[in-house]
Amino acid sequence: MLSFAIEPPLGTSISVQGGSQLLVRAVVAWTSSSSSSSSGLSVELWTNVDSAGESEWRAVAMQRETAALRLGVRRHLEEHRGEQRGEEQNLEEEHREEHRAVFAAALRIPASRAPFAFEYTARIVAFDACAGCELVAFAEGAATTRVCVNACPHSATHSATHSAAQTVKAWLTRARNAAVHVSVLPRAPNSVTALFAHVDASVTLHDLPLDFGQRPSSAGIRLAGSISSESLDAVFLQRVSPQTSSFTLNRRNQHWLEPGYGFSGWPESSLSREVYLASWNIQTQFDSAAENQPLFVVLIPTPPHVFQMKENGNFSITATPSAHLWPHDYKSNPVRAFLAVSTDPVSAVQFLMRLMRKTTPAPAATVSIETDDCTSEISSTSTLHEMTVAPSRFYDRLGWCTWNSFYRDVSEAGIEAGLLNFKESGIKINWLLIDDGWQIVDSALKFQAFGLNSKFPSGYSLIRKLKHEHNLSHIGVWHSLVGYWGGIHPTGEIAAHYKLQEITQRGLTEPTSSATLVVDSVSYSQYYNDFHKLLKDSGIDFFKVDDQSVFEAFTEANNPGQLLQKYQETLIQESKTTPLIWCMSHNMQVLYQTLLHSSVSSLSSSTSAPSSYSKTSTHKKTMRSSDDFYPDDPNSHTWHIQSNAFNSLLVGNLSPSTTLMDWDMFQSSHAYAEFHAISRALSNGPVYLSDVLGTHNAEVVAPLLADDGRVIRVSDSVGGGEDTIAAMPVPKSLLTDIGGGNGLLFVEAHGGGSGCAVVGVFNCARSSDTKKSVSDLIAPTRDLVRSSAQWMTRRNSNKLAARWYKSGQVMLLDDSMDSLVMVELAEREADVLTVCPMWKSKSGMLIACFGLHDKYYGAAAVKSIEYEDVSAGGVRVRLDAAFSGTYAFYSVLPDGTVQSHVVECQEGLKKWYL
């Protein structure tokens, strides 16, 4: 049996104002004695709101609000049919199951001042349901809903009554197709083995208790476990539901990960690639308080293993082809993968990283300088160079990277001209990264000698000159892990001072003379120290080390794994005294050695950096989270945002308290400028530009910065333990074909001390897609699992205030699973939704603070906030402000009056009355 209901209900009349939006919901419910799918279910809204006459109707697609939910409840159908049945029939009915799907659409009401009226109705367009489902027809007098706009009168042009039922009845009874069966778990799984339909006998699934390590305090993990086998490279596991939505993180190439989406099995992009993380949605009955939340399986292989996916939904676990680079004996570890089931994939990954850290050997703690006959004549230093550098952190303010401005044509004259351009445009640049193009190399891209090339006539003295003349706090330089893209020149100055080693690229059939020369492991620490000492002595403060997956391109000859281990150990040691950016480094060694085992306790807990860097102070490692920003490729920008958001799900949780996610540079004057600016603001990582000289847009940059020029970001002291301040994808976005324009990307940033949820919303539909605008729904209490659990302790009411950055519109919502926010974004458009729990005074006033006014990430400026009733009436506010500026408040008085307040506040703890 099938029922179909509309809200606001058909057969009623409602009133709205011109220029507003009307949210319409459709609920489809059906009962069946067999598993059935809602994958083919779609609903259309029909209306004449934009027509000049009542007969001109149009269809509006309704977006799916929740996945079809199999409740698994046992009910008698007598309540639906009112019939008495025999005992045999009742037994059959007990096993019938109820299903439910909800759709929604927002009707834009024309901004006319004149009163008018229109109607709407809805129909089921397609329904692949099981046999026996019956459409319940609407009553004859309830075929449409009538909407009066601006208190419309009854007139000749718009009838005061509803259209006759027979005129719309055909819309509601379209024929249905054959059934599609989806395997759906009847209840939350209680073991790892319950997640699979078929497991080969040689595979043993080991369930782990949830108290194995410290359990996350955020969204609930239903179970966790491990998969162990000595022969998983030849044995395939099969998922229960290959038709359900799936998500993977794949190796795009040897350097980078990228997301993959599948909606009828594994993502096509994952079938021929190494997969580092796999997840899929299981639809099940679980806690009634979370009945609309999807439940995810998250599966991560132990290094150096990866997943291999098959079209039929099967997968195997096997060692990566570059396993020879892994520095430990992985074959003795029987665990091949860890697995968790949770409503929050972020919490699941964090929990699995705890398990991974316990079972993965840590890298060497220190690096010693080993010398031989080729000991350097450049420096006699025997330990990594230490020096005092600027007390602030480079990522606290706005920077400029020279790459997209000049590429390899960067020069001294170009940098000076660029800094002047920024100043003239009103954009204050505080730090500079000199990217590729400054080193002394030959035409074959081989590193010849230390020093700056001929395009920099001032040599090393340029660094202090730029700092002094342009008031720069930090300057950094780029170089590759092995010196330069082609390795070391065989007869250059570097080759004369350091022992070199020859490594061969895979697939080469030429003599070894065509191989690449790199500094040998016995000399690398000395080479690296000498190289950096010259640069630091000239005033360089930090380094971007690129091409860190280079060794994956080489054969096993001459033990490249030993080289990689020594190189990474050197970087780890360097990062204790100098900020480093890891780039092109999404490989097992960096992810599960360099990052996973980063020390949490060694980080300073203060919000400001120490006055000087020493062996006892540790900087946050800065990790590039995706491939480059490509300004001239129109198809790259939406994919760039998706890759950063989804890659952070794994990379940003390996060592969240010691690692910053770097979403790369962007250009302030670009078709996607604001799109990128919003994403960089919420990333909580470095924010830096790469503008073409003379082409700048200060209006895009201003909402990123506080009045004193600092980037508005959550303090490092907020994220502690396994909490991450990195932006993470909202779970519902893992289930949506974002690139195909079937939904929007929702990315949740850390709310800091504000208690708010800050959500970036992006239209990531491919630019070639004909659908220019995309609409979607979000239910804050249901979908924002990172924040909603905290709201219970942050407010004393059941109300939320939700504010859009671009329009300034504020909505008052109930803190409940079915409170919905509709959003529609045009091509290249992004926006920020800040959702704040409201505090209720004894007098009944509701109040919320959104943080700094007119900023992308204003809530990050609130370190803490408290409200208190005062005896004379009103509310006392205690705000600890991270930045000076104008703070925005929103209140609702007991009589329903809505007020918006802006308050000037200096940095620090302040008190005042509202």
C-alpha cells in the first residue's frame, strides 16, 4: 500500500508575501512484504505561479530530503484497511515493512506588490516499487493547494476555489515500473561480519571492542573492527548492498588523492586505482532520535595495503605496488584493514586512526649527521641548523606565492613589482613564498649549485631587502625533495661535495646513465643542513618541499625505500625548528609515518608562537590537501574544492592537532575568486594569493581578514587531542553526485568557541553541465553532526538562528531533525551558513552571536561567549573576542520582535548589556 501527502496540505489555502520562498514537502510512504528500493522514486511539483493564466502549469523538480528509510517495524495492516483477517493472514502482515521518503522544493514567489493567487499540486513521476503497492488517490476536493500572495482578493483572474480534482488526477496516477531490490540491513549491525553478504572461508573478520583506545566523544560509533587474512590479495570481500551510494579516496597519480563517488556500486574512478579509504551508506533502523541520519561504513587499509575494487561490489586488500618503500615488515601484521560504522564519517576516521597508530611502527625519533669521504666543505656543522626567526606564524596573515604570477619566470624585478601592485590595490601582503624558478639548474631540470640564479642579481641580500622595504614578516622558498625535478647534476658543485646515488625510473630500458642522481642517504642530512643554512642565514623563514612522492616512480634497485626514509626523517627533524609545507606527498610513507605519528604533546598549547624556535618548540606541519589551483582550466575549480574537502577526511585526521590543511593559493580577481576565497577561509589553513600582476580584487580579500590584517581563523588551541580544526565534508555530501549537479557540497568548519556550526555551501556542478543553478536542502540538527551534539550544552532553548553570509538573511529554526534550510546557488556560486544555538533569558528573550560582521568566517572570532540574566532586566554578555571589530548579534523578544545588533568590541574579554 502506498500513501502520498503534501505539506502544506492539498485542499487548503495559505498566505505568503511577494518576494519570499515557499517550502513544499512531499512524503511518500509504502508498505511491502519484501525488500524494496526507492532508488527509482521521484516526485514533481506542478504549479502555475509564474503563469498568466490558470491553465499554464509547469513542473518543478523536488529534491530528495532523506534517503528512503526501511523502518523494519512489524505492523498489522488493519489500521490501513480496517479489515478483519484470519490468523494466517495476520502472520503474513507482521512481516510487512514500512518505507518512507521525503522530497522538498522551494517555490520562489514573484516580488510583486499586487495581490494575486496561484495553485500547486504534486505527482509521483516514477516509482520502482514492489508489486502490491497501491496508490492512494487524493479526495476529490483535495487536488491542489491555493496560495494567496499579498492578501489576494477573490477575482475573476484567479478563482477563489481549488481546481477540480479530475484536472490533476492523471498527474497522481502515472504507471509504475518493475521492482528493484536493494539489500538493506533490518537493524544496526552488531558485528563486522554482519556487514558482508559473502566472505571467503579463508578470511577471518576480527571484531574489536569500542574501548580499544580512547573512544571519540563526538557522533556515535556503532561498532568497530578489523579484517585480517594472509591471502586477501587473492580473496574478495562482497558488500551487502552494491547498489547503495559509495565513496572512495583514490590515488589520482603518484602524488595526490582524489574523491570518487558511486551510486550503483563502487565509483568508476576507483576500479583501476589504488584506494586508500572506502565508505558506503547502509540504510537501517536505529535510534529513533536519529532516524533520518545516514549510517556509514568506513574502511581504511593498514599501510602499505590498498583496496582493489570490482564492478560487482566486491573488493580485495593487497599491498600497493610501491610497498618496497615501506620501512617496516608489514607482512608480519595480520591486520589488513580497520573498519567502523558511524553516523559521522569524521569520527569514524579519527577513531580508526587511533587504532592505526597503535599498530603502525613509528619513524625514527632523531636524525644524526653521517659523513664519509665526501663530507661537505661548505659547512662543518654537525647538527641541523638552528636560528631565531620571526615570533609570529606565517599562516596568521595573508601571503603571496609567485607561482601563478610568474611560473618559472619569477625574478627579482618581478617580485618587487608584484609587491608594489598589491600595495597600490589596498591588499596588505605579510609573507612571500618564492616558488619554482629561483634555483641554479640546467635545461634538463637538474640541480647544479646552491644560491639564486641570474634573474636575482642581488643574490641572498634580496631577502632582507624585501622584508625591510615591504614590511614582510616571513619569506619562504620552494624546492623539491631531491633538490629539483631532474635530481642532481652529475658534474655540478653539489655533486662535488656530496655522495650521490643512482636510481632508475620504472619502465626505462636505457643504460643506467639515463637514471636520476640523488644525494645518498649517508650524505642527505649534511646536504640538507648546508642547503638550508645558507638560506636561513639570508633571512628565509620557511620552506615548501615539493615532489615528495618522487621515489614511487623508481624501481627497487639501490633501495630507494632507505632513501625515502632518511629524507622524511630529515624533514621531521627540520620541522621542529622551521615551518615546512609538505607538497605532492599523498603517499604511504608521509601519511602513515610523517603525519600519523606526529607528537601531540610537543605542541605548545599557547595561542601565540614562542619568541624563538628551538628544539623544544614544534610547529604545525602544513600539508597540501589537493592538486594545484589551475587558474586557466575552467573545469578544475569545482573539482579543486571537492578534492580538498574530501581528501581532508583522511589527511586532516591523521594527526589533527599537529597538522594544518593547505588548500593552495588562489587569485583574487578571477571568475571563481569568491568561490575559492570562502573555501580558504573555512579551511583554517594558510591563505595566500597568486594574482596576475596588476589584477587584484580587494573586495574578495577583505572578508578573509580582521581589521588588523590577521586571517580570521580558529585558534590552534581550540583543536586538542583528536579534534581537528580543519574543514570537513558534511556526511550528506558523500551520498550526492555533486559534480553532476544533483546536489551541493556542504563543508563544515570548526565553530571555535562560538558554539556555532559554520557551513560552506558550494555549487560544484561541472562547468560543462547544462544545469547552471543547483538547489539542495540541509537539516542542521540532522546533518551537522560535528556541531549538533554540542548544541545540547551550548543553549537552554530548542531554537537555532541560521544566517546566510551573502544576503544577511536570518532564519529562526527548531533544533529538531526535520528543520530544513533550502538553498539554491548559481554557477560558480558559494555561500556560508552560520547556525548558532540561541540562549533564552528568564524574560523569554532569545539571543545568538554570529561573530565578526560581514566576514566569511566570523564565528571563528569568538573564543568564548556566555549570557547571564540581570535583575534589572536584560542580558549581560561576556564575549572573549579573538579579534577587534564589529560583532553581530540576533535576538527575538518575547513579543516576537526581531532585532539585529552590531557591537564594536576590542580583542579580549569584554562585558556589556543587551
